[in-house]
Amino acid sequence: MSGAREVVTLQLGPYAGSVGAHWWRIQEALLCCGSAAEESLCHNVLFRAGKTPHGQETYTPRLILTDLKGNLSSFQQKGSSCQDTKSDSPTAWRGSLSTHQEDPLPANPFLHTLNRQASGRTPDGNLASWTHLSDSHPRPNETPKTSGVETAAPAWPDFLRTPLHPRSILTIHQYHHEGDSSRLEAFGQGEKLLQEGAYPDELEDRLHFYVEECDYLQGFQVLCDLQSGFSGVGARATELLQDEYAGKGILTWGLTPVLQPTIPQRNFYQLMNTVLGLVKLSTHSSLFCPLSLNGSLGLRPQPPVSLPYLHYEPSLDYHTSAILAATLDTLTSPYRLQASPLSMVQLAEALTFSGRKVAAVTAAVPFPASHGQSLPEALCGHQTSLPGTSLSSCGEPRDEHCFAQSVVLRGISKEHQVSHIPSGSEPRSVLHMCETGQEVLARYLYTVSPRTFSTSHLLQAPCRLLAPFPQFFSPLVNKHGFLLEKPLQTFAAVESIPVFTALQASAALHKTLRALYEELRQVDVRRWASFFSAGMETDDFVEALEGLRTLSHCYKESGSEDNSEDETD
């Protein structure tokens, strides 16, 4: 464990649980399959070694997750190893015992199929890759159909395959996920959970358990639902981390599923939770980044983003969370590499100067490279802007200035990182003249964004996919994630993909944050007394709104035409 530069991960909310379920499975895939030696990820950054009371060795995530009781009930159905190992030890009690047991939930067909499919192994002993759940595979040029089994997945524990330590799970009992009453739907409710009662002590106890066994703690990754009351939970949790672990990195990812228009009250609650969470979480974090496939986060969300080579179902958290997990795995790789000296704090400081505590993400999942194509050839097709789509509900920032960015491209083997020009031939571009892949990527970023401070990493190891990552790829994608000239005639599971991500302090955030401010400044809060009755004071709301306006100014380019907006405030 020495020199591991450990990280503790917090997952707060059901959608964070969905992203986390896929995220940890991707980490397990790396453990099973390995990667290039000189750039391999250090698994001890995220995982811890331990032993059960019976002496059995374990390797589990350094993780604290919290969700509502109803969502966590399926752990008992699966017989997950997350159950407390102390329950197997002999009891000293010799008196009478009484058992109180709830009726089990109905068996889920998704869970049954997943257990059957994922238990197999390949001839070489590795865990089997995912096979499509649908009985019929897509024909060439046909969009894959979502199987009925996939649509039956109600909660993220159904596709969590990673064993957890007993101290990982913190269950919230007084709220329900379904129904119209007792929902954790307001920011103030979430804040109160970590202000009173037993939850603050339980969270600190779990934090101390993981932190005290670390040799060199880098900091904390916080995955937090942004649109619900868990936004308030995240605000209090990051404040606790900032106070108790000063100087450590806190990278917070505000996660939002694809939102469907509902009743006006719920739409307003979601907007308020998003804005309050954005302001509070960015205040207490080293860096805050919203992640979502929504086109926007306002009262009238834009259609979800379209990804060229993925046929995903926006209403399925199982699908959208998989895309965000693959993106997040690539975004965070710089401070998880064996040979990289970059820490979480240094990554945040490179992006957050001048008060810019919020970053946005552009990603290509998968990175559009043809089978056998060199990196210079693939990048030459994107001379005007970076490849990929905005996954931070900021629109397409193609014409917006980027102040600083951290770029990661993974899945390009060493033989394809440079162009092998025959002797005497004229290079097609300056990229084809570069001698190393890292030089190709750095030169490309300078060409596209010459005024941007850029850091970059080029990794050979792809993002590896095991069950239950959904098989929603275009027939033009081969099993290694590269593009084909003609669609596949028969179905073949995609086992790995190259991924491109850019974590950016972009001027596009000015318009995004400003739009949220304009939408809320016109609200008559007296109409929404129920939101403020949960513990949020109107003065706190006014202060947060002013904080949002101030934050938006940090991303305004000098000489921009919207100075008149500020004069009218």
C-alpha cells in the first residue's frame, strides 16, 4: 500500500449509485485484464486490501455510499458480500431470540438474467464479457432495441457486481424513493440529515475507518445526485470534508439523470436543488463538475444529447449512468496512474484559477477512430474543435473560449500513436511529423486551442467493459471499440473502447450559469413555501443566487457583449 496515494470515494444518492455500479465494474475489468506496464493504473488508489474475521482476504473499494432504504433492500436478495461479516461470528447471547422479517421484494428478471450471464468465465480464466440480453441481435444499419429485461431494472444494486465492505453502506431510513409523501426532494431535507441525529456521527466514523489506514491520502471523490435532496446531503458532506481534512483534494461530480417534465412543483424543486447544490458544492470542493446527458438543467430541459455511436435509451438510468461512468473513469485517470506525479489537488489547481471552481466535460465515447487508423489521421478529422459532445448540460462549446483543460485520450496502442510515413513521402500535416503519441496530442491541442492552458495524457490501455455494461453500440463499432467501414453482419459484444475526455474551465459556463440565475431571479419564492419549510431560509436562497451570479462572472471573457446584463441587475 505504500505510495498508493489513496482516494476515498463517496456516492450520495440513487443515480450516483447507478454511476458507481458501472464505475466499480470498469475498475474490476482493469484488474482482470491488466494494461500497459509503463502506464498502468494503481488499483490501490481506489481499493483496499483487508481480511474478514475468518481470515479470508478481501479487496474492496474504499467507498462510502448512502441511499434510501427501499433502494438498498435488494442487497439482501442477492446475498451480497456487503453484509456485515460480524454476523457470521459466534454470538455470546444465550437468551431467547425473536425474528422480525419483512416480506421479500418480487424477484427481478434483470437480476436473474445478470446472475446467470455474468457468472461464466472465458477459457483463459478471465471473467466473461457481456452478452446481449435481448433474444434478437440488431441487423446491420438497425438501431439495437432495448430488451424487456433491461427495462425491468428498477435500482442500481441490481447491476452492482463489486463486493463491498460492510462499512461502505449508510442507509437513510426516514425517506422513501417512491410515492408522493416522505420523499427526499428538497435541499434543506438533505442538509438536515447531516446536521442532527445519528447520520453525522455514522459518516465520520466511516470516514475515519478508511482515512486512518491510508499511508498518503490524496483526497476524496464525491459522486452526488444534484437534482434531489441528496444535493443538500452532498453540500454538508463536502463541508465536513473541507473542515476536517484541510489541504486534501475534494473533486465533486454533480450527477443528474435525464429529467422528464413532471408537475410544476417537482420541476421547481429540481431546479432549486441543482442551483443550491452547484453553489454550495463548488464552495466546499477543490473542483466541482456537473455531469449529465440532459441538454440543459433549467425548468424546460432541452432534449438529451445525441452520441454518434451509441443507441442509448435516455429514460434508463442503467444506460445513461454507464456512459457517465466510462467518462468519469477516463477523466480521473491522471491522478490514478502508477507513474504520474499529478495529484487531485494539482489537477484542480490547474483548472480553478481566478475563482473558476466549476468545470465542464466534453467526451467522445467511444473516440471516433477507424480500425487500424493512426492517431494523426484520426485527429485530422477534428481540426476546428475537439472530438466529442458536452456532457455537462452546457450546449456545444465549439465557439467558446476555454481558459484551461485537462485532456485524456486512452485506448490507442503504441504502434498507432504516430504516422509511419514511407521514406521520401510528404507528411500530410504537422501531426504526421511528430515522433511520439504524446507529442501528437499536445500539438493537436495547441492547434485547436492555442490560447488554452492544456495538460494531456495519452494512454494505451482502453476502457474495458464487462457485464453488466450495456451493449448499446452502433453496428459500425467492432469489439475493440473502433469504427468499421461496413456494419457488422452478426452481433459481437464490444469488449473495450477508446475514450476521449476534456475537463474544461470554459467560457460556455458563463451562459449556462447565467441562464440558471436569470430563471430563478424571477421566481416569487412565496409560491413555494413548502420548499423552504424543509429547512432552507429565504435569505440563504438569496445568498446562493448572488453566489451563482458571481460564479458566472468568472467565466466571462473580457470585452464580451453581455456587460449590459450586469448593469441591469
